[in-house]
Amino acid sequence: MSEPELRRIVVACDAACDIRVAVEDAANLAARWKASLHGIFLEDENLFRLADLPFGRQAMLSSALSEGLNRAEIERLSSASGAAMRRALRDVAMRRGLEWSFGIVRDLPGVAALARFEADMLVVEAATRPFSGSWRPRSAWDALAEGRGRTVLMRRRRRSGPGTVVMLLDGGAARDKVLSSGLALVAPGDDVVLLMGAHSAAESVAVTEAAESLGRTLGPKIRAASMAPEKAALFRQIERLDPTLIVIDAAAVERSFIDDVCARTRADILTVG
């Protein structure tokens, strides 16, 4: 089992993202794996359609007042956000000595909008900026549940320190790739829990030893546990672990399963295609 070769990382943001933090996180991955970094700013078609509606209003949580939406103003704000992402990408790439590029697409959030961009890992910034204390709007990226055919990392929370990485390993053909891709994102101090399905005792030991060998330079604590056989019990098992990252073989689960993971956790999600 070998570590994945990450040569090109693509990070996608829209206007709701905390762009500078998103770009910094993606640059950390690119620097770690000596990969090039490409940024995509998505101009969300839904915003422009909303601005064209006669009853559309813009409201602020800090004020009871609202004002009409204007397409020209929305386009100006979207353009400014795209320019901000380009500057953030340029600054972090120059600081870290990374090759970088940037592009803008106008589409609806989803894998289809990003399918033409080649990447060893696609990083989608699904963590939106919080407003008014703990309230946080639902991100359009929360609906992104198709990792088929590519490796997609959905960033959904901000890390403040070490956490728990949960990898779902069902013994399929892609198990080694799932394991190595997940370990590529493990940070120093993280705990790694391998939730394994139908494995013999000997195979479970072999997988755990392989994970420990790959993760030796980071020194994570790695342990194996049996995956709960029923979906409801599995989600309770995951919720008790409170992971910062969940790693899933996208080809081995139904799309509805990843939808449920998005709805029931705030963990980052890596779907390995």
C-alpha cells in the first residue's frame, strides 16, 4: 500500500465561503504534497435568478430593514468576491512557493459545474461564514453528494486542534485507496478510527498495521472497531465519535448515505472515487 500521489489540488469557493481561510487550507494540502493549486470561484446562478425576481429582498440579521435586490449589485458583489479569491490564492501561493492558477465559472453548485477541472483532489469549501452567534445558513454545497469517479473533500468545519478521523472500510477493492487517501489528510495529534465491516480478525490486524505504517511520520493513534451493521446504529456510532473528518468509498455506498452524513454531522467529508 502506498501513499496517493497528489499533483494537482483544485479548491472551489462561492460568495458564501470564508474565502481566505478556504484558500489557506487548500494551500496547506498543496504544500504538504508539493502539488500545484488551482482556484475556482463559482458565480452561483441561483443568486442571479433571485435578483431578477420582482419580489426579491435583501435582509440583514442586524437590522429590521430590508432593501430590494438588484442584479447589477449582485454581479458587482460576486465579481468582488471572485477578485478577492484570486488575490488570496496569489498571495498564499507566492508565500509558499506553489504553482497556481485561477478561473471563474457561472453555474449551479454541484459536481457538474466542476467536472471539467482535472484534479487529484477537489476541495469544496462547504463551510459558510457564521452570522449572529451560532446560527449558520445551510450551504448550497451541502447538496454535493456525488464523489463518483474522483476524490472530493468537502470542508465543512474549521479545525481548532487535533480531532478524530473516521474511515469507513468495507473490504471492497478500493479499500487501500480509501485508507491511504484518508491518511493523507490526517494532522499531527489526530486520532484515527477504522470502522471495518466484514473482516476476519487477521485482515483487521493487517489493515491496522498498514495504517500505522503509512501514518508513522504523523504519529496518530490508530484503532480498529467493527462497523455497526445497521444504518441507524452506524450513525449513532459515528455521532458518538464526533469526527472532524469522515472518509468514505463513494463507489461502495448509496448516494443517500452521503446525503445523510451531510445532514447528520458537521464533519469534513472525503469521498474517494
